[in-house]
Amino acid sequence: MPTFIKKDDFEENVEEKVNEDENNDFPRVDIQTKNGQLRGFRIQLEPPSLLSQHTRYRLADIFLGIPFAQPPIEKLRLEKPLPPKNWNGTLDG
């Protein structure tokens, strides 16, 4: 089952920027994490009438392809996972 983290609980130093682009169906969301910058998208949760019973949130920021550990190759194969390395630029998810 997926785990959902409230943005307030995620990380204190996460900076968020939303880009509304007319060519995209969903607004792009850029955040800065301790490992580097991520780009995702924001969706509207629908229908609001059903959600109002269970949650007060109407929007969700989606980030795909976030590295959670270094790839288990060569010396790391069958070893305990190591934290991901920092990256340059923006990971587009």
C-alpha cells in the first residue's frame, strides 16, 4: 500500500515552485530537496463531493522516478541499500 506524506511532514527545507503552462494538462511543480531538484506535476483530486468526507486536500503533487537508493550493481549487489547520490540539474518525473 502506498504511503502518503503531508508536505509539512516531508522535509523542513523543501522549496516548492508551481509553473502554470498552457501547453500542459497539469501544472509543473519544482521542489529542491537535499539531493537535488525534482520536477513533478500537480493534479486536482476529483470529485470533491466524495473527497470531502475523507480529506480536506483537493490537490496532489506527483513526483515519479525519485531515486530512493543507489542502484544495486557491482559491489553493491546483495548489500544493504545506500542513500542516493546528489544530482545536478532537475530530475523530471
